[in-house]
Amino acid sequence: MERCLSCGRDAEYTFRMLEVQTLPVRDLGGEKKVQALGRFREEAICRTCAAAYRDAVMKPRSRLIRKLLPFLGVLLFGVLMLTLFLRGPRALTICGAAGVICGILGLFTGIRETLTLRKAYVSLSEEEALRRAAWERLLEKLPKKDGDNDLSYIPETPETLKLKNGDLMVVYHLLPAIAKKAWTMLREDADLQGGGG
């Protein structure tokens, strides 16, 4: 049996995934990205860690506080700057106004994202919610960088295998040629694994 990547116990949820390496490149024309497909990996998460993640999504109070605290600090700093320097130097007034705007936008975005995620979990069955929570917990634990490259992962699941390569490109932020190659590799690997998922 596989071991949980999060806690090391025996794991119930195993995921096979294709690694995607993305290198952001800046040049005179702006920012572009170079992508390459890595290897297939198989990792697992236990039911306990998945349930803890799902519970944190369903009761997001502490998670929301951690997410919103920096934006609340920016908002308060902006209000303080506006209060102290409203009739003072223009640069400090603009800095205060920018702090207020950034703080409000950050708070609004954080609340919206948290409630949207919770709503998505509410619509799932118990087992589907646990499986999704296991995948999202796994994504938190997997490496995000390999040298200068950003790492992302495409799960080899029945849902992913149903996607066309254009959909794969949009959902996983792939370049067209990489999406086509990933589409082919996922199907070939699923055939080798006996249906994937």
C-alpha cells in the first residue's frame, strides 16, 4: 500500500499524474513561457488528511483569517496613511489610497474564493468531496519548483482523459503543442496502466 505524502500513514487515495515544467522567460517582447512535460508520478494521501482538508474547506474560519490577515493589514495601513497625510505630501496620500484599494480588493477576492470553493464541495457526495480534498492536499505537498522551473501536475483521471487537448490547454494553462503532447501521453499511459484513474 502507498504511504501518505502528508503524514506517512497508509493511504487510501492514490493519484497518477503527469508533471509539467514551466519556465517564465522575459524578453523585449514581454513575458513568455517555455513548457516541457516531465515524468509520470504516483503519490497518495490518506483518508484522515483528506478529511482534515475537506473539513477546513467546509468550515473555513481559521483558513479565511490566515488568508485575509495580510490584506486587513494593508487596508489598515492605507487608512492610517490617509488619516495622517490627507493634507500632507501627495505621494503619501496616494500611497494610503492605494493601500485602501488593495486591501479591499484582497479581502473581497479572498472571501469570494473561499466561499466558491466551499460551494463546490457542498455540491459533491461524501466520497467525491474526500477524493477532491485528497487531490488538493496532495497539490499542497508536491514540489512547486524544480530549479528555475515552476511545476504543475495533470492528474490521470477519467475526467481528465475525457478532455480534448484544447480543453486540457485551458484547464491546465498549457501551450498548444504541450497540450497535444500531454493529451497523447495521458492516453498512452492510461492504456498501459489498464484504464487509468
